Amino acid sequence: MPYKDPNSPAAKASAKRRSEKYRNKNREKLREKYKEYNNSHKKERAEWCKNSDLHYKSRTIHNWKRIGVKFDDLESLFELYLNETKCWICLEEFDKRINKHLDHDHETGEFRYILCRSCNISLR
């Protein structure tokens, strides 16, 4: 018999038991559905992550926060970083995105330079 109040604790507990029974009974079928969905979207997601500017921006800013870069506006810092074409020290042009680095003071976290890989290594 259904409960009068579907939000009551007894009704929620009953619904939880029913969903657990369903999951236990159909465990293999659900696993197969999940694998099928995951495989069909894996390539699509990888391609999006590879080519998406939004993903690149959010991942880069997240990494800067994680390593302790301190700056008032990380969005504007990212725009500066993205638009910079030359190393601030040796003035060499960046040939690849992977060769561009953001340098910061490891003690205070303050942003210092946008560098090429070789200048970043020599400053350590």
C-alpha cells in the first residue's frame, strides 16, 4: 500500500529498499549498460577535452590554484597568459602551447613571469 506522504521517512526507506533490490537483481545488466554508455562517450569526451578552449581555461586556472598561484583576478591573468606570444626574459616566441609556463614565487605564491620552458628551468 502506498504511503500517504511520499516524503515521510518510512516511504523513503521503502523506496530505497526497492531500488536496492532492483540494483542487486539486475547488477550485470546495469554494468553492461554503463560500459556501453561509457565506451560510446569516451572518444567524444576525449575529443572535446582536447579541443575545448573552455576546458583548457578551467583546467589551467584550477592547476594554478592547486600549485598556489596568488593573483587578484585569475581570469585576467589567464587572458594575459593566453595572448602572450613571447617569453618575458629571452623574448623567444612560443612555438607550442606546452612550452609556455607561468612562473610564480613558491613561498608567497605571487605571479612573476610568463616564460618559455628553458627560462623556467634556469630560474629554479
